[in-house]
Amino acid sequence: MTSPFTDSTFVPRTAVVTGGDSGIGRAVAVALAGTGIDVGVTYNRDKDGADATVQEIRQLACAAFSTHMDLTDLPGAADAVDTLAGQLGGIDVLVNCSGTGTATPFLDLDYDSWREVLSVDVDGAFLCSQRAARLMVEQGRGGRIVNITSVHEHLPKVGAAPYCAAKAGLGGLTQVMALELAQHGITVNSVAPGEISTPMTGQEGEINARPGVPLGRTGDAREIASVVAFLASATSSYMTGASLVVDGGMALMGPQAVQFVPDDSWRNV
């Protein structure tokens, strides 16, 4: 079946961003609102952060709502997608930003920690995407799903077994969804950030020097958000199943070793 949808028929009006209370999620929500999209965000613990995101969106003259979602409480937590879609009057874009990880050696990892990361990072994204996609199909006007994975979707890191497994799994899920949802005019892509200055990485918005990264620094959440905004737009209509790595060149160096490069001497022949 050939999809009848083209870039001229898809106009995103509403979006749901999970984990929109801080970091990349907040930056994405605000970036989408900057293009005129009404946005609903979810939060787990930081209601104040979600409220601040909502206020920032409303200052851009867009509608905004927030609701609680705990992705360790599945499958019921995915009801948040339907709740926000109801408040927004539909859903054209879903961005799965919620995530967690560990810093535990493989041999010391307990099953509960393993399952918590998998639950949040891949099970939650699966359920939220399924809810959103069903609504998009029912609406009949196409849609966009963007999964925030990581450079570790593609490359490993010591101490991050469940995180790497989850992000790689989400990358594979992205590709299957892209195949199956294309006939409905729904594109599905992932964005794979490197080290971004966010609360999750212990950096509250500070851009820090990283000699081992070709661009020499950590990333800003808004640099990820701008890529997501492109994938959420009509302009990206012929892109699906892709993983866009946005990492300052980290993957070119190897994300495991790059943190141990002390200076710029590697740049010399």
C-alpha cells in the first residue's frame, strides 16, 4: 500500500512530550511550542519543573498541559498519553524523552535495577507510542513519533548494561514502527544524543569542555530540541526509521575512551 500522505497534507498542531519537566524534554516541548504547536508534558517527580515548562509554553501563545506519569507503573502509566491528547484535542506528535540509567558494573547489577531501566526506557516508550499511534491512525491525518535514545543506542559504555540494552532495543523498535506505521502517514525516527548538559548528567545547563569530543564540549539541550523539531515537522516527511546521532562527534572517537582524553594533542598528526 502506498501512503497517500505528503508534506503538504501533514500540519502538526498538538504534541505530547514525556519527561517534559527538565533537560531535553523541556527544551523539546518549548521548541515545538516555538513552531506554534500546543504541547502536553508528563513528569514523574518534578511537578514544579513541569509547571515551569507549561508556563514557558503558554508565554509563546500555545496551549499547554501537564500530567503525572510513572513509567515503572506499567501498563497503566501510558494512560497519560490519552489524558493529554484529550486535553489538547488530539495528538499529532509524540516525543519519548523519559529515561533513566545506572552506573553499575554488569557483575554487580541486580535484576530489579535492570528491570527498572528497561521499564522506563523501552517498555514505557513502546506503550506510549502504541497509544499515540492508535490515536493518530484514528484521526487519519498522519503523525510523527520521535524517540530520544542515546549515542549508546549504537555504542556501549561500561556500567550501563541496562541503559545500552534499552536504547538499542528502542532503536530497533523505532525501525519496526517506521515500517508498520508508514501506510498511515506516521513517521518514526530516533535522536541519539551524546553528552548533553542536563540534570540527568549532573550538569544544570552548563556547557563544559570535553577535549576528547571533536567539537570540544558538551551539548546544549536546545541543540537536541532543534533536531526533534525538524523531525516533528512537515519538512521531514520523507524520513522514517532513521537514527540521527547528535553528539559533537563523540561516536567518531568512541564514547568509552573519549572521557579519558586529557587534552587536544590527539588533533595533531
